Amino acid sequence: MARPAPPVPAPAPAPSAAKVASAPAAITPWMADAGGVIAFGELHQTRATAKVRSSIARFTDEILPVVAPYASHLIVETWITRGECGEAEEHVTKEVARTTERPVETESEIMKLLRRAKEMGVAPHVLDVGCDEYKVLAGQGGTAGAVDYDKLLTITNQHLERAIGQGLLLARAPGRPLVVVYGGALHNDLFPDPTLAKYTFGRHVHAATRGAYREIDLYVPEMVDATPALKTEPWYKAWQRAGAGASDVLIARNPRSSIVVFRRGRAQ
């Protein structure tokens, strides 16, 4: 009989926050028992914060070199459009870019992450959205309607969870047991808002790996400032007490769930 997964450790009543020398310094201690899955989550860049160095750029340059020696696979929350799914694919791609206000630089940053991972010996993987799914996302309005974002989040989460499962089944090099995920700071949640839980894989992957799952969110202070909902989060006051961007800060929500908030003021 398979050993059951341990329960998800309860969140701390009051998250702790501590200044750290750097984001890599915050991540390095966890590599001592690296294994299973680490899922990094970001606040997605928008045009309003395009002049600020993004989470994905900092991850690629600062954190990937720390994690890569222990990882065999990297799954990135993106899909490459192939132009094979007609007007539905074109419409969904344009509409998502418009409504999320995604800067044009984001695509090149994603490609840089995929390239750097491969150079470091980590196999990169992206999501593969099918033509039928593009039609579902386009909704009843077809190429004239708004994208169905409930379905977009659902499909994205399904693809991520499937890719993680496949990554765990693929061969992993000796000494490189990790499957690393990089995406938005929603799908990886271990403690999701009940109204958003259906869009998350954190608890499922925790169970599938028998507890060998870690959630690490990577936040840029200027993006925290621009997201009012985050100011009601339990960790926000702890971050304020720790300097609110004067230095890199590590926030512990529980032993398997943490946030790294970068120091403020790093322009592109």
C-alpha cells in the first residue's frame, strides 16, 4: 500500500519576515533537501510596471543558477502559438495580451528563461494548448467575443498539473531530482482563497509527491504597490515591518510556503 501524503503544514498564525542578503541567499538553504517539485509564482508584469525589472528576469539571472544544479526539468506557464488553429487562436492570443496589459518584453524574457535553462542542463517545457481549447476560450462570441477567463484559468491549471505529473515521470539526472515550475502566483498556492481553489494545483502536487512540494512566490515591490488586494494579505504587515522593499525580504507562511519580496528600485 502506498504511503499516504503528509498533511499540508498549517500556515503560521502570523507570517514571519526577515531581511536577507539577496534572493539567491534566501533560496540556497532549501537546496540541501532538494527533491520533488518547487513551484515559483510571480505577479505578472503589466505595461504600467514595464520599466521595473520583472520577477521573471530576476528569476532567470539570480535564482535559476542556484536551482538549476539540482533540477532536471523546468515547466513554464506559457504556450507557444503555432498558427495552426485559425481565427480562434489568433483572437484568444490578441485578447489575452490586451486585457492582461502584458508588455512586449515579456515574451523575450520567457524565451531567455527557456534558453538559459537549457544551457544549464535543465530541460525546458511549455504548455501545449489545442485547437479545441482555443475554441472554448473564444466562447460563444467566437472571434468577436471576450475570452472566457474562468475557462482560461481552468485550462492553464489543468495543463500545468498535467505537465508536472509528466515531469515527475520523466528521467531525472543523478543529483538533479527537482522539477521546477515557473508561473503565476495563483496556480501554485498551498493555501488558496476558497473561491480560487479550483484554479490551483498546489495541494494536488503536495499529495502526489507525498509532501515533497514547495511553493515560493517572487514579488517585485512596485507590483505589490500596484495590487491593492495584496495589502490585505496576512504577510503584508510583516513585510512593512521588515522595510517594505529596502532590502530583499523572506516571508515564511509555513515550512513549505514562502514569499521572496525583492528589494525596491531595480530598473530594467
